Amino acid sequence: MADTDAELGAFGFAGDDAVVPFEVAALDARGRAVQLGTMVDAILARHAYPEPVSRLLGEMIVLTVLLGTSLKFDGKFTAQTQTDGPVDLLVVDFSTPSSVRAYARFDPARVTEAESAGRTLPQDMLGKGIMALTVDQGPHTQRYQGIVELAGASLEEVAEGYFRQSEQIPTTVRLAVARMAKRAEGGGFTESWRAGGIVAQFLPQSPERMRMPDLPGGDAPEGALDDEFELDDAWTEVLALVDTIDDSELADPDVGVERLLFRLFHERGVRVFPATPVRDDCSCSRERIAGVLANFAPDELAESVEDDGLIRVTCEFCGEGYSFTPEDIAQSKGE
């Protein structure tokens, strides 16, 4: 979309850390695409996880910002996995309009064992379990949560399955994480994390065109042959085009979101809309954590006091440390 401050005919590029909505009207497709640079590098560098864990969390961050920035209201979108794999917990929060925070929990010994055996794909790291997608619009509203099973599938496949089964929207997802090296001024190289992704959905005006053979409640009779219920030609074309994306394109700053979308859909005409910036921004604070501790039972609080009389809490998302005395907590209760 043209930048209003640019000269006539010039084009404004969103750049890194900005989610770009797009529409391919001729194919009844809409979606969002993003390249993450400084934001994802800050999060992953801060945690310094083993590389397979960082790559997995990077994919989860991309997926969360692609979905979370579609919210049309103030609130929070959270994607969380709980599994039996070496990485048993991933949590990414997106708070409108732009704040992202994330962390992973893993078993170091199992991750090292998996690396030695060459089993470092997302499905190897996750194993079996669930992914929960939660939308919270704040006080006085009911949270919405969708849960999808993780059974040896990638995050891309899980997200696609969620939309097919829960939302009944044909969806394709691509996610990529890369470690980029560039020459440093004093010699040698510096490395940084980058990531990118795209989600495209089939949203025709006519609902019956969205009917897919694998959608629950569809009209396909049990045992029907797939070729009797062919995919819509427009959606088949979208799938074929998105399938041409190389992982390196998704994260390469020299490609960029708009250039990638043009390469994919220029023959059909693609329209992009104003981007939504995203940033590394944890919502923790001394007041919030004191409020959480104030809800502890007296015996739980007493067990948390260390030898020097302080209660110490470290935020799992950003690593910020907080110290409290029992008197601080009593004061936060209004005692």
C-alpha cells in the first residue's frame, strides 16, 4: 500500500517487525505475512536456549503474531503448548496493539539427546500433547479457548488443522526461523535471529464454496471418493502458490514481505493494507507480581522467604528479577 508521505508512485515497505494484511480478491483469499528481526532476536538472545528450542519458540512467535494481530478489539491472544516431548511448554502472549512476550520450558538432557540423534524437527521437540489458543478481551468478558491435539505434527500443520476443524476455514500456514550472520566492524561475524511467516485463508462470498471434504458437518457422505468433492480451483491455486515459498524467502530481509507477496500473486493482483507493528514488550511489573504474591496462602508465602528475609521472583518471559519483604506483600494486601 502506498505510503501517504512518499512521492507519487513510490511504495512504502513495512520492513521488519510489522504484520502485513493482504487480499487476493481474484482468488477469494486473505491473509497476513510478516518478517521478524530485532523483536524475535531480542527474545531468543535473552533466553539463550539451545538452537532447536530457539527455532521452535521462534516459529511459535511468528504464528502468534500472525493470528494475534487480527484481533479487532483490545485484549490478549495467547498460544500455549503442553506436551510430552523434550520441549514440554511453549507460551507466547500477544497483547494489543503490539506487545509480544514468550518463553519455553524444556528438559536439557532430552534436548541434548535429541540433538545427538538428529531429531530436531518441531514435531520431534514437541511430541504429543495439546496446543491451546486463548482470546481474552479483559474484565467482564468470557475468555474463548480453542484446543487442538498435537500428535507428531508441525506447528504449521497444527494451525491448519485448527482452522479446518474449529473455524471451518480452509487455511495454509508457512513458518520459518533462521540464524543470520553478518560481518562485524572489527572483523569476524555477528549472528542474529530472524523469522517470518504467512497465513492465507479461503474466504469466498459464497459459504458453500468453502466446503471441504475434511470439514466436520460437511455434505460429503461417509466413504465418498475425494475426487467427487474437489477443492475449489481458486483455493487450489492459492495452495500451489504458497507451496512455492522457500523457507529462506520468509526470513530474508532482501526479499521482504511485499516483494514475496508480489512474487506469489502478481498475476492475480494482490492488495496490501497498513501494517501492524509488533515489539518485544513484557507486561510484568513490580505491582503485578506483588498482587500475585498477595494471593498466596500464608504458609506458601512463608516457604518463599529466603534466608536473607526476601522473597525473590524472576519473570520467566523477560528475566527481570523482583525482591519483596513479607511487609511489602502485606502492604499490597492493604493490611
